[in-house]
Amino acid sequence: MHKETGYVVDVPYPPHFHKEIQPVWLASLVHFLGAAAPDINKPYAYCELGCGTGINLLIAAATNPQGQFVGVDFNEAHLAIAKDAARLIGLKNIRFIHADFAQFSQENNLFFDFVVSHGVWSWIAPNQQKSILQIAARSLKPRGLLYLHYMCHPGATQMIPVQKLLNDLAQHLPGTSEQNIRAGLDFVSQLDAAGVFVDQPNFGARLEALKQKNASYLAHDFLNDHWRPQHSVDLHRLVAQAGVVYLGSASTFENLDGLSIPGAVQPVLSTLTSPALREMVKDLARNQHQRQDLFQRAPARLSAQEHLERVGSFRFQLLPGAPRSGSVVFATPIGNIQGPGEIFSPLLERLAERPATFDELRQLPVFSENLGMLSQSLQMLMWRGYVHPQRQDGLSNRAQVSRLKEWIEKRELKVKVVEDCGTAVHHPLEQA
């Protein structure tokens, strides 16, 4: 097994697409949260820290012509794949930089409307985490957004000793990182069968689910010297030093307290005035194991009228694989939520005809007197991967998008590009 700075480098990190870090999603979500987002109808700059092989940036650059995209990664093998793809696709609005975050923080002279980092924070050394915050402090424009994904307590707490065992065991095995993680998980299964985890009744099922995942992904996740979940209250205190303010989650579901928090907890939550403590209680109530936090520099809150105007102009599109009518079942961390047909069927049927703005959808009789219900329903459908806001700039990169689709098909990646929305969707079999 080979590592650099405590991180696996002998196997490539498998490409994973995350809709929550795409610019259209982020800008729309900020408006849903009642703040003014960066204007993505004009030229803007976007940076991904820890971009891996570049799948998220390649899709973003091809489908968002107004953006200039920068990817930073310390793994030169990852960037070779990303650079080769950008060249084959013919993308002129993207560049990849080989550097760790400390080096990039010192050398960067660019300013960004978006700085995002997914699957990185909880796996890197504290000095590199500090560099991410320095990049945000120095390089984010006013109203610029910082997206941070990280592991958190209490959901990830159970895995702390297991990860430690897997990582230390791998140091004594002769194989590749993929071979060592498989051997390590088999060893943990032996311990489970011997009763070591008898006080954790759900551990066996969690372990079996892990063993079904891609071995390269598991190696990058667990064979890491800096693997560490955090309490959200601690991270928010730390990130505040970068001069940014917490807005909410990049997951639309987690911003809907009435749905994502058990009903009996909601009155208790309402007694807390500290936003950080509220988030910590939410983590406990959901048994949260990872967070997708969204921060903004110098946020400008929208008035009620401005909020309605911004959201009212959003045009929503039904995505591939979405139902065309009927009720919708949402599988959530706190149990299934039944989306009633009398609410969701008119919405799905209208969007199945053609894309529609929020203002057009509010004319449906079921929503005419309840805009909050319309907003909540659309955000749940966005979370489920059934609906997405469209880009509003009217531009197109048809040739590049076509070559991007060819590249994705050749690599057998389970994503489908949706150009009008500046995003992609997972293959139906891969949807959460």
C-alpha cells in the first residue's frame, strides 16, 4: 500500500457525481434559503478543492458556459485523467492545478464566487484543513459561497475504532490498498461473528452494506491516517474564522425541519436560540453521519418580496427517471415519508408536459393558497432527484456536451448529463 501525507495514492479515487456542488443547484438553494446568491447568468468563477479525476468539474464546465472552473488536487494521476478528458471534450473554461491546499493557498491570486470541497475535509491533516479556510478567507468574493462536506457525529462515531483497526491492519498486509481493505473488512466480519460488536445490533448490516461498495472507494475512505468526524458545532466555530456565515445545508431535505426532524423533537428545537446548538440537536435527531454545509461571505438577506420574485422566476424541469404522476415515497434517514398524490400528482403531471416556473406552478389549484407547500414539494422532489431548476442564461455548448456524453459512455459512468439544468443525474439503478 502506498500513501502520501497519510492518504492512499496507489489506486485512483472512483468518479462520483454530486449534484449538490453544481452551480445551478447552489445558486437556487441559496435563494430558497432567503439570501442573494452569486449571479450565474453573468460570468463567474468556481473552484473545487480536491477535484479527483474531475467528473464534477467536467460536467459543470460543459453545461455552464458562463463559469470559469478551477480544480485543485495533490494527486497528479487524478489530474492526468481530468486534463485528458477536458482536452478531448474541448473545454476552454476549465483548468486543473496540481498542488496541495497549503501550496494553492500561498500561490493563488484568483477570486471565486464558489469554493466547494466534497469528500475531503474529514480525510486530510489539520494543516490542510486550515489551508482550505485560508483559501476561503482570501479568495471568496462578497456573497461568495463555501461548500464543505464532512463526516459528523453521532452517525459516524460508531466507525471510529473500526476505521482505526482497518488502517493499522493495512500497514501489516502486503497487497494493494484495494486488496488490503477487502482483507480488513473480512477480518472485521470475523470479529463480528465472534461477538465483538454484540452491543451494536445494527453493525452487521452496516458492515455488509460497506462490503458491497467499490473497493477503491473504500480504500480512500478508510485507509487514511487523518480520518476524523467532527461535531458540527465545532466545525462552524472554526469556519467562522474565515469570515463566512452558515446559511444551511446543500441538501434541500435537511433544510426542511418540519420533515427532516422527528415531530416530538421540533418543540424542543424551537427553544434553542443558538443556531450552532440547533444544528447539533438536528444531528442527534437524525443520527447524522455526514453534512453538506453551505456558508457565505457577507450574505445579503432578501426581503419577502425579493424572495418571492427570485424563487418565482425559477423554471423547473422533470428529470429522467422521474414519475409522471401519483404519490411519491421519500426514503429519509428518519423513515419513509409518503408524499400524497393529491399534492404531487398535479405537480408531476404539469412538469411532464413541459418545464414550468414557480409562478406558473403556483397557479395549480392545490397550491394557489399555499406557496409554502409548493416550495416544500419542489425541494423534496429536487432532493429525490426528480426535479431540477433550469439554467437561465440561454447559452449552450452543444458540441462539448456531446463529446462529454461520449466520454462518459466510454468510461461506463452511471450518470446522464442534463444540459438545460447544468447538471447530471445518476443512472436510475444508482439513485439514492
